Amino acid sequence: MFITFEGIDGSGKSTQIEKLRNRLEEKGAHVDVYRDPGGPVVSEQIRQILLNPDFEIDPVTELLLFSAARSQLMAENVLPGLKEDKVVILDRFFDSTTAYQGYGRESISLQEIHKLNAIASHKRQPDLTIYMKLSLTDAKKRMAKTKDRMELAGDVFFEKVIKGYNELAAREDRFFTVDATESVSKVHDQIWQHINRKYSS
């Protein structure tokens, strides 16, 4: 099973990923967790460039760097793990590219981004995408004071990103949306119940 978590910074993705990983492992599943961008050495190096606030990066260059890091992650970690019947969980995937570089940056057309996403993901879609829905007002209360390059993009940018996520969630059947302002335990229970309903035989 291939599960991705999406949402703006501060939505609680990392906490919920860890709780889901522990729950799945208790049930006997073999689980791999990665962040996107990240994972392989190449992808981690690209991540450092992308998040460095000292760099000014052209929006198209940014888009291509995220995609390059994702392709390496898929080739080196995700696809081999899925072939071994592992549960692979990613903190972000190509929906982040659609929301951030498509809706937020408006780097190229959404149609072109969807094509690039298919290439960078080696044409593998997630089985389930969990969207941690959170308003910008609530997110700003949770964000760290030290911000990376993406987090410095400003309120208008992030409102566009949220709009993108909301439109994706309304359109894509693989999305499961949870209210990220709920308690950690309640959000986890909702995610777990959804997975059991959808995938238990």
C-alpha cells in the first residue's frame, strides 16, 4: 500500500505519520517512511538547496528540482519497497507540487505540471492521500519561528496553496480529508477507521 500525507506546514503530518506507522507495525505490516523531497542522498542534497533561504530560485527551476528529487526517491526507495509488499508512507508527494508550484507559484500550467508529476512519480499514484486540512491562521500559530525558503513565501502564496489542496481533495477520489484542528488522537482514529473501511478484507 502506498500512502501519502499532504497539507501545509503546521498541519501535523509528521505526528500522524508516526502514529500510523506504529499502528501498522503493531498489526504486523512492514512500513517504510520517507519525506518528499528526501530519502536517497541525491534527493536529500536537492532538499537542502530547495529549502535554503539564502538561495533565490526561479519557479520553473524549483519545480524541476522537486521533480528530480521525487524521481530518485521513487526509483531508489518507493518502488522497490512496494514490490516487497511493504506499506510505504510519504510525507508529501506530487500533490504538493501541484499545490505549491502550480497554484502557489503559478510556475507553469496545471496541465503541464500533471504531466511532469506523472514522469517524476514513474507513473505511480498513491493508493490513499490523507489531507490534513488547516487554515492559514491556524497554521501560523503552529509554525516555527525559524522559517525555510518555502515558508517565507508569504500569506498570499499560502492561501493559493490551500485553495489548490482543497480543489484536489474535492476532485480526487484517493483523498481523505481530516480536520487538522481536531485532537491528535481523534485525527488518528479517523485515519485508522478510514484505512480499515477501505482496505480491510
